[in-house]
Amino acid sequence: MKNNTNIFRPLAVFFILIATAAVALGTGKYDVSPVEVFRAFWAGIFSLDEPCGIPSIHLTVIWMLRLPRILMALIVGAALSAAGAVFQGCFRNPLVEPYILGVSAGAAFGAALGMLFPYFFSVQLFSFVFGIVAVAFTYGFGRIRGETPMITLILAGVITGSLFSAMVSILKYMAQDAALRGIVFWLMGGFYFATWTDIGWLLPVIGGCLLIMGKLGWQLNILSLGDAEARSLGVNPEACRIVLIILATLAAAAAVSAVGIIAWVGLMMPHAARMLVGPDHRRVLPTAAAMGGIFLIICDTLARTLITAEIPIGIITSIAGAPYLFYLLRTKTQTSLV
């Protein structure tokens, strides 16, 4: 009975994800009836050149504005949530999230650099590259005599994050008013500029990382038992941990480079997934990815509809995340979260 429950619950999450995306597609400041949304969606797939009398503005709203944002929120939410689950499993620490290795600080520095000097590369490319560089620094600082102790690695991530945060502050101090506003707005995260071009490069990068992490879910289960137990079962914990962390970092860095810093998703969703399907990472990873997509689609819909001006989504996720962290701290001593 319990196994059946653990199978049906992830399926229920995926159906909720589809329903949430459908509701978000029909929600916005420009009023489009559900029937018109369905007709525009259908016409965009099968007869875009002959839209059957559908107003062109409906096609534009559905296909050029709302659908790219929804897909981007889904991809980014899945990436951050799955990366959070991997980090928590690798470090055996329920409070770890993707930014612990300095990904966000490095990406923020790259984005700020791209905004100050837009003549060389795009903001996204700078952000992605420096997100990876930050993780490389973290590994460099955290590796001692051929090993990477977990505590040392986490402290190295904190040091790297502080270093890049200081450099972001320097760039903000140097920036002119327009660039300074751009940096501050980017740091709060958002899907304002989501396009099909972004989805075109983001989907294969993050999708590939998620598939491989899902395939390695059984190794993550063994790592959660401890290094000694992993070695006794024939798994090299050091090599396995490095591969998983690199994949999670790639997914998180790609997501951050596209939409800015969106906090808390990688912390909240893995715990919610474990509460729903249990500690087995083969089920936790896909469930957390789907729940991350649901969460960010809802947050983005609220961000673009609550008031006249759009709210940066990082504000909404932080408002939801702070009470959740308090809840985790209160219950951590009573239950095992990893």
C-alpha cells in the first residue's frame, strides 16, 4: 500500500504541474477567456500560418509573452530544486541550497560586470561563466591533501561567496545610475525578459543535467548513508560526490544566469518532496523538480498580476522562504530531513 502511494504521489504532482501551467497561461492583466486561450494555444501548435480568425493579439499574448515565462519558470524551478536536493544529499545537511558553493555570488558578479561593460559578452554569458568560476574557486579552497572534507568545502563556499559579494559591491559603487538600477533589479530575479531563444539554450543544458542526476539518484542514496558505508558497498564517495556537485552547479548556474538570483527554491522544494514521497532520491529528484516548477509558476503569476507594476520574483520567494526556514529550524531536531 505504501509503495503504491509513493508511486501515485509523484504522478499527482506532475498533473498538478500541468494544471498550474494551464491556469497561469490564462491569467494576466490582459483578459483572455479560457476558450480563447485554448484556441490560441492550439492554433500556435498546428496552424500558426492560418490562425482561424483568432485575434493576433491573443496569439502574441499567449505565445510570445506568457508561454515563454511559464516554461522558463518551470525550467528554472526544476533546476534549482533538483540542485538543492543533490547538495543536501551530498553534504548530508538539510539547510544546504545551490548557493552554498558561491554560485549566486559568482553569477551576480558576472552579471554586474556584463552590465557595466556590455561591449564584450552578454550578461547571461558573463553570469554563467563566473558562476562556474566561483565553484572552481570553492573546490580549490576546500580541497586539502587530495580530499575535500564537507565542512571545509562549505566554509570555502561561504568565503568565495563573500569575496564575490564584495566585488559586486565595488562594481555597484562604480556604476552610473542606469547600470546601478539594472544590477539591483537583476539581483532581485525575474522572468521579465524570457524569450524562446533563452529557452532554446537553457532547456538542453538543464535538461541534460537533470536527466543525469536522476540516473545517479541511487548513488545519492548510498552517499546519504556516509562515506564508510558507501565504500563498503563499492561506491567511491569522493568521485561520486564531485560528479553530482558539478552537475548540480551547472544546472543552478545556468538558471541563475538566465533570470537572476531567486532564493529559497532549492531549500524548500527538496524538503517538501521528501515529505511527500520519502527519502529515496530516485523519487525525490523528479518530484522536487516538478514542485519547483509549480512553485515558481505560481510566484511568477503573482508577481505579474498582484499590482500594476511587476514585483521582482525574488521578493515573493523570500517572503515564502523565511517562514519555511524557521519551520525547518523548529522541527529539525525532531525529524530526519535527509
